Amino acid sequence: MRGMNYRELAFEVIRRFATDIPADDLKAIINKTYTAKAFGSDEITPLKMLEPGLHILGLSNGPTLAFKTWRCSCLATCSNTRLPMITRS
């Protein structure tokens, strides 16, 4: 997992809990949610070196500083993606 980007890691973690969402759908949800446009960086949470041996994780990127906003944006994308599938069934 060490070599994964944010989206790949998010997929590996979330898929263990969201077992009712097909893998391709989950990847699409993650790719629509965690974008460079929304978070200001392809890294989503970039690691910034303050000085050699001292790094800080950039968690202030994105719509707000709050983790709940990240979670809600993912849930909103999930709802917009999954609800049409459910109503078609």
C-alpha cells in the first residue's frame, strides 16, 4: 500500500467496508470525489517537508478543513451514483 496514490488507497480501505458496491462503481465514486480540482493537488493530502526529517501532512486541502466534509462529499457522490442504479432495479 505504500506506493499507492490517495485514490488507490481509499479504494482498498473503503472496499473492505462497502461490500455491497461493485468494485467498478466504487472506483468511479472515489475518482469523482477525490479530484485535484476539488483538493488543489493530485496528491489530495500532500506530504510537505518542513525541514529534513520533519514532514507535515496537508489535511487542509479540499472544500473545508473538516474531515466530515470529505466524508460527506464521498457520500454525496455515492448517492448520486448508486440511487439511479437502485431505482432501475
